[in-house]
Amino acid sequence: MKVVEKSLQVVETLEVDSLVAIGGGSAVGLAKAIALHTDLPILALPTTYAGSEMTPIWGITEDWVKKTGKSFTVKPKTVIYDSDFTITLPAGLTVTSGMNAVAHCVEGIYAENKNPIISLLAEDGIRSICGDWCFFLQSVFIINI
């Protein structure tokens, strides 16, 4: 049985009234897939730096084919960021997750529906991530940047 279908059965059986997604992109993605079918609100506690928890974009993979769409129903109502959730990430995942976060920021600058405030936030995000990244890389990999 497919993960989304099985999850929807659990939601119905337990009479769930909201969703809590703790984890990276897969946890948030599953919550979005459930919300797409149920209109349940999502509380997201991300443990990586992807940023998808702040978007109305959803994606569901079935039979190795990914379908995507946009619906404000799937955008989490509340997102709680806590750096303690990311401290134990392995170095490699921190690097790839950080690159993904930078990519989301760049996308915000060049998006079709961009605006000056989003552009400023995206630019600030890039500066913050890259500054923290240099510190991270130096401390973990002991390299000079």
C-alpha cells in the first residue's frame, strides 16, 4: 500500500484534527500530501534547512513519477525553527541541506512572482546561510575559507 494512502487511513481511523511534521523534507512532504486530501492544518518543526515548510508547493511520488502542484491548503499554518533540532545533523547532510536552502533563496530572487520584500529576505538569507556555512565548514572540516 502506498504511504499516502496508508497515512490517510490512519488519519481517518484516529479522527486526527491536525498534523505535526517533525523532520526534514520527507516528513513535511508527507504532511503536505495528507493535508492536500484532508485540509488538515500542519505544524512543522523542520530538522534540516530545506525551506519547503514555508511554501504552498506539494509533491507526491507514485510509481516512480513525481507529481507537483501548488495549494495554500498544504502550507503549514505554523513553523517552529529550533537550532537544537539541527545540531546533530551529520556534516554531509548539513552541507547538502544548506545548499538546498541557498537554492530556495536564489529562487526567491528570480521567481515569477517576486517582489522587493521577498528579494530582500532572500538576499539576507543567502548572506546568513553563507556566513554560517563558512564558520561550520571551518570548524568541522578544519579548512581555510
